[in-house]
Amino acid sequence: MSSGEHATGEAIVTVSANGSHFKGVAEHRDVLMAVAQAFMAASNQAVRDHQAKTVAVGAN
């Protein structure tokens, strides 16, 4: 993080889904945008994990 005109905010978000925890991290000049991007990163991890488990179950 920095201070001044070009300061950025960092957000770390944890999403819990189906008993698992997924962490998203983002940095942006607008802290609300950083939170949104971190949330999307964590949510996308949860979706990919769910899809991988669904494919693995279907393969058996």
C-alpha cells in the first residue's frame, strides 16, 4: 500500500462454500473495487472447486 495521489487499497476476502474456504486478494485505487475483485476471485475459486468435484464424481 502507498499514500498520496496514487495510493491503492488492498482487500482480502474469504468465501465459505460447501464446507470449504476460498481466499481472494485484490488491489485497486478504489477500495470498493478491490473488495469486489477479491470477492469475485474467491467466488471463482469456489465455482472451479465445485466443478472439479462434480467432474471427479461423474468420472467414477
